[in-house]
Amino acid sequence: MGLGTFKNAWQRQAQYFGHEQESRYTVLILDNRGMGESDKPLARYSTSEMAKDTLEVINHLGWTSPRQLHVVGVSMGGMIAQELVGRLRILNLLSCLDLYVYVLSMHRVHLPRLSIPKSPDVQLDDVKARMFSQSWLEAPDESGKFPTNGDWVTAFELAKRQDTEGFTRKGFISQALAAGWHHKSPEQLKELADKVGRRRIQVLHGTVDKMITVPHAETLARELGEEAGVTKIIVEGRAHVLHMEEKQMYKQVLERMMDKVESLS
């Protein structure tokens, strides 16, 4: 899961893979520490520690075979996924990075802006502007339950913020610090790609992502080995939450990758 996000943010993708395609796939989505129904310990969080949390859940389920997991991680979730090397069948990194460029600037600018108390209306407008493209926000909600996608996001975020046990300032800031200090060196990324296999990795990013800009994705794909088989997909006019903005496209991209790796087994 991404920073400050509950597991139900994946509900529209989970409906397809976990229900409509239940004969082919079993889906696991979970709240990272600090959010939702997971514990919120008072400690310094890191993406490597959150990866250990994920492995504990996976081991509890008995999913312990090598190359058993098709892993999808968006934003901070992709940073966590970079730590799950031994279990990966495929690795899908959405709106992700290996290192924040100018990490000190990130903490001086982004974290204060994210943590200063604001009115609910200002908070919601800020989230929508940072996370989604304007064209998608203005488009009709495909479920028909809301006039626009922007209205759906507003309802989703309001419900999250009203859950005062699941969404806390302590948990949010702890996760933000973990994401801000995430770092994989070129050598570490090469080792990851060597172990997973470059043809099993894909990097996806939107051109108008304001949270993690496209150059981060370019660097990540290059250092993982784009020239040696890593797939890179840059989506024009889309922002940070690609799996919501391009639901159908992302389903096709993910299934195409899963079908492709069958020939690599």
C-alpha cells in the first residue's frame, strides 16, 4: 500500500482479480503498519521493516515457495516490494522510486505541508490535486454511484479520515519518514534484478505525477536494467494513482506480464 492508504484503495482491482477471476488468482491486500487495521507502534518505521511485516503475513498463509508471488506495489508499497526478492515471480512497481532526489528538500517541504493542521475541505482539495490528474477527477464515476471520480475520491478520503483509530497523525508521519528515507543503490537494484529476473519486472508511471516525478521512474527502470529486459510504461496525462485512473489498462498490463512469465518458469 502507498503512504497513508488503507487496503480498500485496491478494491476495484481486487474485485476483478480476486472475485471475477477467482479461479486463476488469489489476492492478498493488507494495511501497512501505521494504517488501517494494522498496529501502529511508536517507533522509527522503515520500508525494510514493513517488508518483514509483509513476509510474516505471507508465511502465516503458507505462501513460502520461491517465485510464488506476483507482487504489485504503488508508491511506498513499491519501495516495500523491493525488499521481497526471494519470493517474487513478478515485480510491478507503480509510481515508485529507488531514492528521493534531494531527500532533505522532500522533508523540509513535503512533510511540513502534509502535517500542518488544515480544514477538511483544504485537506481533500490538496489530496486530489497532488494524487490525481484533473481530467480523471472531472470524468464520470464508472460505478455510477457518484457524479464524478473527484466526488468518489472525496467520499473515500472522508471515510478514511473519519476512522480516527485507523488513520492517525502518528501513523501517517511514521510512514512518511520511512518512504522519505528509502534508498536502494544502483548496486542493490542490480542485485535485485539479477535475482528476480529483468523480464519479470515492470515499472509504470504517469507523466503528471506530482508526488514522485517521472525522472525517478526513468532512473529506477534504467538501474534495474531496462536495456536488458525490464519493462517501462509511461502513461501520458496520468498522475500518481495509476491503478485507479487507468483501471482497465492496468488490468491488461498486469495480466500480460503474468501470462508472459509462464513461459519463463
